[in-house]
Amino acid sequence: MTALANIPVQLLPLAVPISELTPYYRNPRSGDLPAIADSLTVNGQYRAVVVNKGTHTGRRNEILAGNHTVAAAQQLGWEQIAATWVDVDDEAAARIVVVDNRTNDLAGYDTALLAEVLSEIPDLGGTGYDRESVDRLLDDTSLPETLELTSDGAGTGAAATVDYLQWGYLQWESKRVRITSEEVEALNAIYTRFVDDTNSDMGFGWHVLQHAHQEDETA
């Protein structure tokens, strides 16, 4: 099959044979080809790759941005892909390759908004996410607001600030740890012993984080 059916009409004038393009000769990036191929299948090509003509480098038609997009398209049997062209020297080519990768690395997410957007998409095909990863995002955004404790029962006073402590998560200030079902059982046993020893659960979070616990404590 050709790529033409998967290239929007606005990009069709940019379509070139994939066989005429060459990968960047030392691309430091490793891409998730199955995820990219899934996106191409579901979404088609929604932006052009960037190709260097090679007048100044001696490497003709070298892909600077979109190396893995082209590789995934080849795996899908595409014969053409939309491309824009530059004609730069080695230094500029390297800069384009590096910054194209680096800007993705530096980007962040509003996790709550991302989870909201993904939860509204009935079919996650072509998004790069599966239901399990969306569920994890929803879990990570469902914790209550910070709880302020005036005392933790151990004389630390206002310093005892617990963000949240619940089964499934253990969080202290900015550090959050996901805990497994086995760890939940162990933590529950430690909690029970702590309450039995102190006749209170005040300061339990501090106790967990400040003291080592042996496996036989949970037996």
C-alpha cells in the first residue's frame, strides 16, 4: 500500500518516495516503533518529516526529524511520506537532530488534565496509551489535598506534615511511593502493632519513615 491514503490533502504536495530518503547517520534517539506505527495507522501522517538535501554534508536526502516515523511507515508498507526540506551543514544538521529530540524530553504534562483528556477518548488506539496506563494516571491524580498535622505525637510539632497516607500510596512531603498488595498487608500489620503499642495512630507516618521494620514484625 502507499502512504497517500494516510496523508491529509494539505500535506499531499509534500509527499516523496521513502526509498529516496536515508536515516540520519548517527541518530542518538531510540523510538517506540510499534507505538508510532499504531499512530500512523489510526491517525495517518499529521506532520511532515524534515529532510536535509545534503549539499553541504555530502549525505543526500538525510532525515533530520522523523527518523522513526519513516521507519515505522516502512514497516507498514508505505511507499511515500510527506517531507519538508532544508539544506544545512553538519553542525546545523546535528543541532536540528538534537533539539528535535531534546524538546520532547524537556516537555512536561498537566497530569490531571492529561488523565481527563484520555479518559474522554473511548478508543485509546493511536494515542500511545493503554487502559492500564490511563488508570495509573487517574490513580495518581486522585489523592486528596495536603493534610497539616499540628503534632505527630512525638514532639516534632508543626514539622509533621503528611501529604497523604493511604492503602495503595505512601506519601511524605513531595515523595510518593506506590505500594503493592503484599506491602499493604505488611504496612497494615505494622500499623496494628503501632496502635497497640501507643494506643493511638498519631505519628504513624513519621514512625514508618523513620524506623526500620523486620519481616517478622508482620507475621
